[in-house]
Amino acid sequence: MNYSYLQQYVANHLRTRVRRFTPERKLVSEFSVPGFCDDSFWYQRLIELYPAGSLPPGQPVFIAAGEKLIYAFSPGESYHYLIGPCLCEEETGFLYNLPVLPKKSETGTLDLTEPTLTYSVNIFPCTLLSLAEDTLLLFYADTPESAPTPLTPSALISRNCIEDPHAASVWKNFNRLLLHNMENNIYHNPYNQEIREYTALENGDVDTVRRIQKEDYNARRGLLSDDPVRQELYMGIVIITLSRSAAARGGVSPEACYSLSDAAIREMEACKDPASVHQVARSTQLRYAMLVKEQKGNRPAQDIPETASDNLHISHCKDYIFAHLNQKLSVKMIAEAIGLEPNYLSALFGKCEKIPLKQYILREKINLARNMLAYSPYSYIEIANYLGFSSQSHLGEQFRRFTGMTLHQYRSRYGKEDFLQDAMSQRDVHQ
């Protein structure tokens, strides 16, 4: 069998590059048409996955790279072939997609900016049918006669593409519902109510959020499910998702916003009746508003810089602090982690947040201490050690300065007795 001839034929037919490997992943040869320009970013992503066993064994597959580029992988008995990238003009989804992962910058820190996902004009288009035909040509040229019944090109496409039988149904039901609602004067909640609600949340205006929650538009909510509990669950997820975004815009750490969202949705999922689901969603929305209020520190709205929540460096800084509250944090440590100079970070944080960075770190540690006092069985000294304070008395001193209460007073007033007893009993069992 003249494998090189077939390899070159497919490269010319599809106007792309075809690489031939041994089953041990050693590159044997490659052919490409004149003027072809490979996308090295996606190729490196593919090679990172290729030896990891992330592709199904023994069958040809398509692998999407971004929105338009596509590779084909053909694992024969003697050789494996990698075809592409090709430019797929057909609108479809694929089962296998190359992930976009953050790269490390020259300083060793993570570069969180998105890579350029464009493609060169020298990567040529082809149809899925042509790609399937040529992939199977290479595959069956190196497949033993005892192999299963050969795949057809259409079967290969069906096996690798995501069918969307519901798309047409959604569009049909959308039009039907739209006409039905218009004919019967049925409307959803007024949009200005949603704007008022989440603007208030973004500004940390807890009282306004509470007042808007009492506005009764229940009869005008969309029907998302015929099951009452699932109806409230879906509505609750919408409320929490919008609240999470508003709180992040209001300056709350995105990691804190996502974590609260995760916890609330899991709690709603465990509820057995609609009223409980609704209560979790609304109380979580208020919690988001309170977090924003704490973040803004009762400052007048006109004193809050518009760019505070939009600054990427500030967002990364807050995320790092939130994830390392159990350490002795310093400005230098945070600056190095996010790739900034310490003095610049301090000045930028103070300008955007109207609070010194060291003070912000201390405030976040105190907030976590409050949660641990209310919802954990840990002793005062254990909480102090966990949060990186030099002693229990140091924690107590700072805690009283922020809250006006001692550690004991706060736990006595806000500690959840049932939770603490249950946690203590579980802790004793594990010990």
C-alpha cells in the first residue's frame, strides 16, 4: 500500500495538511498544499490531548477547534492520520472540541486574556461530506478485513456531529406562544421592574430590593415547567443568575458570587415544595445585595467609580484574596500572583475601591470569621489560626473593631445552634 500517495492525495483534495503518525505518536511524514498556513495554536492544543487518550479508540473522529476550524483523526492499524485544519462553513456542533486554556506569560503568571481565535485566510474551506469521504479513505486503506461493517460518510458525520432536533420545535413553540399571549393579552413581568430590581442590587440598596420583591407579578411569570417545584427551581435559577451578575458588577468578588450561586442552587434542588424553593431564591438575592452594601461600605453612590468593577486587575486581585483568606496575605504576594508591581497595585486598588488594599484584606478575613462563628464548630483559636492571625487576641481585637462585638458575643447572638450541635457531633465521630 502506497500510504504516502494517499496522504498526498487527501492533502491536495481538501487543500489542507495531512500528518501521518505511528501508533506510538511518532510523526512519520506530512503533506500540505502550497500556500497553506496552519493554525499552530490549535495544533498544539490537539497534540496536548492526543497522547492523553481523550479521543475514542479505533474509530475516525472530527475535532472542532473554535467556531469554524475542524480536524479529522483517522487511527489505522499501521498509521494514524491527522487531517486539517479545514475551514468548515456548515453550521453544526461537534461532539469533540478542543478546549481553550489560559497560557502562562513570560513572567510565569497566567495570561487570562483570551487567545486570538481567528483563522488564517490560507486555511481553505471544505464540506463535511468531502472531509468524511477522505477520512474514511485513509482509515479503510489501513484497516484489516476483519474490521466491522464499514462506515459510510453520512454515518461518520452523524456519529460526530450533534444533532439538534429541538431547534425547530423551540422556534415553532416560540411563535405559537407569542401569538397566543398577544391574542389573550398575556404579558410577562414588566422589564422596568427587572431593571429597577437589579440596579438596586448592584448599588447595594437592600431596602429597595426588599420592596421590589414584594411587588406581586406572580400571575405574569413565564411558564417554564408544568411541575410546580421545577417551575420555582427554574425561576429561582434565573433570579440567582441575574443577582450574581449584578453583585459582581457592584464590586463583590466574582469567586464569592459564583460560590454563593452554586450553594443556593444546590439548596433549591434539595427543596421538596415550591414555597421553599422561592424562599431560598429570594433570600439569596437579598444576601447578594447585602454583600454589595458591605463592599461599598455605605459610600454615597456618586463616590463609587464607574470603572471599579470593570477593572480586570481589581477583579483578579479580589479573586486571589478570596481564594487565599486562610493565608497571611501581603500586597507583595498578591501583586506577584497577578503579575503587577506592588506599589502600582496598592495605588490602583485604593483609587478604584476607596479602601486601602490591606484594609480590604482584613475586612474580608473578618467577614469569613463571622461566617465561621455562625456556621462552624471551630474554636476561636482555630478560627484565628485558619485566617492567619498571630493569636486569638489579635483576631478578637480586629473583630471588635469591625463589628463592635467580641467573638463570644457574636457567636452567642448569631450562631446556629442546631447547625453547631450537628457539626460538633460529626466532628467527634471523625476524631
